[in-house]
Amino acid sequence: MSYDWITPDDPTAPERVAGFARIRGRFPAVSVHGGSVLIQPELRELARRLDLTTAPSQAQYDTVIIGGGPAGLAAAVYGASEGLRTLMIEREAPGGQAGTSSRIENYLGFPTGVSGDELAGRALQQAKRFGAEILVTRAVVALDPHTLEVELDGGEVIGARTIILATGVSWRRLSIEGFERLTGRGIYYGAARSEADSLQGLDVYLVGVGNSAGQGAMYFSSYARSVTLIVRGATLEKSMSNYLVEQLRTKENVHVRLRSEVAAVRGDDHLESIDIHDAERDATETCAAGRSTCSSARTRRRRGCRRESDAMRSASS
């Protein structure tokens, strides 16, 4: 969907956003076509205002697909193309975790690669063209395997002849104090495409060793001054596709810290510093989010180090 993203401190915001005066510092806010303003809207409310489908049109379907990632979208295309009444239920937006990937190069039919959102967008158009019904911002709360009934949040019950579970995966949330509070304020999950422009010349840390982390590191490396992968394991090869491992080795500004993990995060309104614990050296390094000194703490003794770090930290698992 076409949109403009405007920051609250943009001096042109009052002129560009209809109803800006009514927002009064309450963000996020959405000014929709026609001049109405939604202040801190729920996703479902926003989806309804954008004329997206949030309620099923029928009580019975031939095929109900739970999950809207690549597998769910593929099932919707195949089911609808065979003339089956097909409903796909997605609790957020079609594309799933793959939809946030900056570059996917090992998907059949795209020899030069494709972005996750482009892949999802094409699949969504294809499914709709065949007549599949796509339900967004809805979650399945109960499933009866005997009657093949699906209950949605909100109380609607849908019958089906066949149910396909394509729930995929979700980001693992790091259980570190302050992480949830600072998510969206310097800490992000799967944010390569959405945050890359704001990271010009900065240092980025990515947590994880899956393909999403590798794809994010490759994408960020074209914008950030440096990208550091924080990996708990001893190798990249165990969890990352070989083609990504080889590509990362060609990037001089991409660094890998093996057997390491984020131990703590600090900040009030925005991420200010992170602690990285190195299990190999039994040392913890604290790095500030602005230009400052980083210090390394080792068991029984301390030593200092300096690192220029004017980064926004971005985490993806």
C-alpha cells in the first residue's frame, strides 16, 4: 500500500498531515485518505480503515490455511487455482518472517535473488487473482480436529473440509532486562529494510546466526560503517546457508563474534549501550551507542579499550 512516513519533528508535518493538530504528541498516528486521523490505532482498526479483509465472508470453506508466510501463500495459490473455496488467516500481514528479509537468493525461480516483501507481494497478488480470501490481523484461538472448525479471536467459528497449518516461525524474544522496553527504540527484530537508511555510517550489531541474520548483515553492510554478528555458537556454518557464509567473507566491514551474546542493554528513551559477553575469554565488553569509550571486563582483572561506536543497535534472532 502506498504511504508516506513522516517523523514528528519534520517541520513540514503540519502542512503535509491532515489533522496534525489533533494528534497532540500521541504517536504513532495515521492520517488516512479523506482527512481522518487514527491515533495509536490497533492493527485491526487500521486494517479495516484501509479496506483490508478482517472478517470472513463465509461460514464454510473447502480449505482454511492458518499462516500467511511463503508456505501459506503457496497453499492459497494452489488451493484457489483448483477452484476450492480457500481462506488464508494471517495474524499480522502476509509474508511472515520471510517478508522482512532484505534478500532471498535460494528460493526457486529467482536466480538473482528477490527481496522478502517483493516475494510476498507477488504471491499475495497471485493468490487473490485465483480467488483466495486473505484474512489479516486475525488470530486462531481454537481448533477442533474432529469437526474441523476454526475459532477466531472475536468469536467467529469457521468450518472447513481441510485445514492446513502453515504457522512458520516467529522471532525469538531475548529475555534480557530492558529489551522489550527498548524494542523500536534502538533495538529491532528483522529490521534490515526498514531501518537501513537511518544507519548511514553507523555501527550495527545483529544477534543471531540464521539466514535472516546473514541476509540482514549483507544488506546493512551497504549502509552502515560496520556490521557485527553476535553468535553464541562456534561457527556460522551450522545454522547459515553456505552461500551466505561465503558472501559475508567478502565484506570487509562485516565482523563476526563467535561464542558471544548480549548480556545487558541500557537506556532510558533510546538504547544507549550494550554489554557483549565473550564466553571464550570470559570477558564482558560494554559499548555505548554514541561516540564514547568501550570497556572490557575480564574475570579477576580489567583492561580498557577504545572503539568508535555511533551506532543504532539492531537485533534479529
